[in-house]
Amino acid sequence: MVLEHEIPKGSRLYFGKTAKLKREIENKLASLLDENGFEEIVTPNFSYSQHQSIEDNKKLITFSDTQNQNLALRADSTLDVVRIITKRLGRTTKHTKWFYVQPIFTYSSNEDYQIGCEWINHDNIEDILNLTAKILKELDVSPILQLSNINIPLLVSKELDININLFKNGEIAELMSLDVQWLNDLIKVQHISDLENVIKVVPSSIKLELEKLLSTANNCEYKNIVLAPLYHGSLKYYDDVYYRVIQDNLTICKGGRYSADGISSLGFAFYTDSLIKLLED
């Protein structure tokens, strides 16, 4: 029995101080992004292309339109923003820096508010990392920034002829059981000095991407960095260096470099509800 006042599990309700804090966070981040040259966009809640963003399609809330084409509620904003700007609005704007403040929806009834940006046709990962650092400084918080490179687990799986799902599922014990010394050393990497040492012993096929990760870490202005070279995230489109901002069990932000329709771009998304919990604490 569903009572009149009940709301679906996973949906959001804001009131009083929490609603005020949500508005303040959104306004502060929107102002910061505006000051850094980003213009705002609000994309449709419905999308034809969400399956190209989310690794697990079971998370999508899907249905059909009047032409029996598959639709999904927006579960990720990135690819939709890029395609709307480059293909639908391409004749009316040449602007390449855009931000959004809007929710995403995943099965069965989960909604999460995001404040994100896309820097289209730009590939210097340090620029988006340092913008993230500027936002965290403005919010007066210093959670961990976990820096990774999606190409490293892909190359390791190829080098050792092992299933990439071991990395996707975080099967560390099984990876350690392979008893490959350089792999064990790579698993233990957390700091810049760790990475400098392991680069000396890994196969040559992996060194270039590790060096790219090391260079990015050295040029990032944020200090609370942890390196996770073998981390494999759940979004399909990241294809280079990318990152998570985390504290305790909260994912505060995800961002990185990606390609959409052959265009290399940068972006991130801050999760509003995680920011609320972090700032309330």
C-alpha cells in the first residue's frame, strides 16, 4: 500500500535549510563557471542516445516515443550537451564552453542533481582539473581527488591477456594472484613517487600512458591527490586521463577527457546531493 504522502525510493525532497543550501551551492558554482567563460544550457529530460553513455544499460529508464523509437530519461548529460551544441546549434553558436544545472535519472526511481560543464574541442586535462580545484577551494573543502587513466587497465589487460572485467569489477585479489611483480607494484600506486618508481619496471607498452598520468599529476594545482592507475569507471566515453573527487562514501565529482563523434573534449559533473552532505557535515 502506498500512502498519499510517500515519495518513490531514490527520489529527492528538499525543504528548509537543505533547500536553501542546495540553491546556494548551485548559484555559487554557476557564478564561478560563468566567470570562467562558460554559458548555461538546459537539455531535454528525454534522450535517444543515453545507451552510448552508460556502461550498464539496465540503469536506464526507457520507453518508446510516438514513432516507437527507444527513449530514455537523461542518465548522463555529457554526450547530449556536445551533440546538441555541435550538431543542432552549430550554425547559431561557436561557443565551446557550456555548463548545466539539472538532474539525472536512473532505474528504478533514482534522481540526482548535477552541476557540470563541457569544454568542447579542448583537450588539456590540466585546465579542467585546475578549474575543479578552484571550485573546491571556493567551497572551502579538500576531499580526495583520485586521478586515473582509462588506457592503463586496457593496456594491462592486453599485455597479460586477461579479461578487462577484472578491472571494471575491481577484482584486486584475483589480479594479485597472477603473481606478476610489476602488476602488484602498479596496484599499490597511490602517490607520485610510487608512480615514478613503477614506470621504471612496467612493460614498454604501458609506459607512455603512465607517463601521461604522472605529468598530469605533477601539473595539477590541487594537493590532496591519490593516483589510481588501474581504476576503471562506469562511463563509456572517457578515453584518457579522468578523475573522481571522493570523501568517505561520497562521490562528489567526476570528470576527465573524452571523445564524442570524433571531437576531443573535457568535462566534469559535481553531484549536488554529495556536496550538500559534505557541507552540512
